[in-house]
Amino acid sequence: MSPEEFIKRRIVSLKKTSASASSGDLVQDIFKIVMSHKFRKYSVTPEYKEHIRGAITKSVKNKAPIPLVWVLGGYKLWSLPQAPEADWAELFSLMYFVDWLKPILSIYEPGVWFDFFSDDVIVPLMNNIDPNDTKRYIESFQKLLNFISLKLPKGFRFTLNRVGDQYVTQDVFKKELKENIAKLTAERKTEAKPLTEKQIAAIDLNVKVTDVQKKDPYWRDKIQIIHDAYSLASKRRPYYRNPEKIMVLSAPAPSLIAVGTTKTSVVKFWVGAGALEKRDDGYIERILSPKQLAETTLKEVPVRIPGLPGQNFSSISII
């Protein structure tokens, strides 16, 4: 089977659903699907299990779609050749999420609402990325959602919303951010917060360092303050941290469910690149981090998937 044939079959398979076993307790049956060990990469705290059950219970009571939200960076990592547009990593993740949740459709007619909430508004200010590049990423991601929406089973819906759009104007957002930065800067002059190794690694990965920053020994600390000030944005956290939504991400945290981004990957799709790994007569979908890309021998193979938009879908990397 060629890579092109494999991808086409995977896309066609998205519409296929099969009946799920019913216990007679609809909330419990949906909960079991959401918590499936086949997809979940990490444990979930008892407190968040109850949150998930509560969100499902409310949706079932209101006959509304099961709501899940994924907060994404809203950019393609600037150091990747695929930047600034979405690539196979995004498509493979979307297909993985469908595979995970579509069993719900056979037992619950209102279906599933999987919402992406984008942080692109802060990326130019924090990571020094050209605003035109974040715009291109958002446009390419929306086009990918439009493409896959035609391939989904009835009752499954993807949407894209943005933090910036929750504000009346960008000036209102920037004013709030400036105030938060000033507040945290003053606080840390009296009570310093040394950066952790994890924070330093995230900053070094994501920030396109300027020549001016390179001359400043505290540039990372200032980036972290911008990050923390943005985390306080009044229109951000309440969007996804509420009793009605189930928060999903690739990596573990106390208040979310972590499912990775493909069957074998936990790399966030916006900081990785998609590839296929040859396995027997088929392939498995992978998302490779910059480090994995540097350590892996890849062969580029041309593909043509009708209707699939963007600069990054004319060929696929094969491991």
C-alpha cells in the first residue's frame, strides 16, 4: 500500500461508525468512551473525573453535544520547514480525535462538539512571530477543518475560536495585558521566581530570539512574565475552565484529560511535523518534535489528496 492510498483510506474511514455497547446508563456509557484507555495517555485526577461526568450529565440533560475544548498555540513553530501553515500533524491529530470520540455518535444523537481555542493573539508579542504568519496558520487550520468536516460522521463537529475574538477590540486586550505585565513585573522585583528547566526549555523552543534580547541576560524572565500575564487574561480561562466543557490536551495536567495527538505521539501538533512510519503492510501516523526530526531519517514521497488545501500536503515524510 502506498502512503497516498493509506491516507485516502484513513480519511474515508472517518465516516464509519459501529454500534457501541449500551449499559442502559447513557452518561456512564459516554464517560467510558471519553475515558478510554485505548486513547488516553495519562491518568486523570479523581476531581477531574467528576468534572467530566458532570459536563456529560449536563449535556445529556439538555440534549446538547458533548463539549470538548483544546487550547492550541495558534501558530506553527517558526523553526520548522512547514511553518507557518498547518501540515500532516494537524490532520493526523484531527483524525485521531475523531477515532477516539465517534463511538459516542452511535449511542447519543446530539453528538460531539470538539472546539479549538487559539492563543494566536499573544504569539507575535511573546514569541516574536510575524503576525502575518499567525494569520496564515489560523487560515490554514480553518481550511483543514473545512476539509475534514465533509469527511466526518453525522453529529461530529469541529470548530475554531480565538482568545482575541473574545475582546471588543485588540486595544482592549493589549491594555489589559499591559496592566498585567506591569503588575507581575513589580511583584517579581520584590519576590523573584527563578525559571524552571521546563519553562526555559519551552521559551527556547518557541521564541524567535531577537538580537536585542540576546544582549539581555534576563530576556527569558521577561518572556515568562508576558506568558504569565497572558494567563491572567480575563476572556481566556473562563472560556474553557467551566463546568460545561471537558478540557483536552496532549500532556498531563491536574485539570484536563490528556490523550496525546496520535496513537503513538504526544507532541503538540503545532510544534511538530507529521510523518508516516512504515509498519508491515501499512503505516502509523506520527508527529515528530524538532529533536525527533533531527534524529530521524526521512524520505519524502509525493501524494495527492483531492480537496486537501495548503502548501504542506503535496508530499509526506516516511520513516
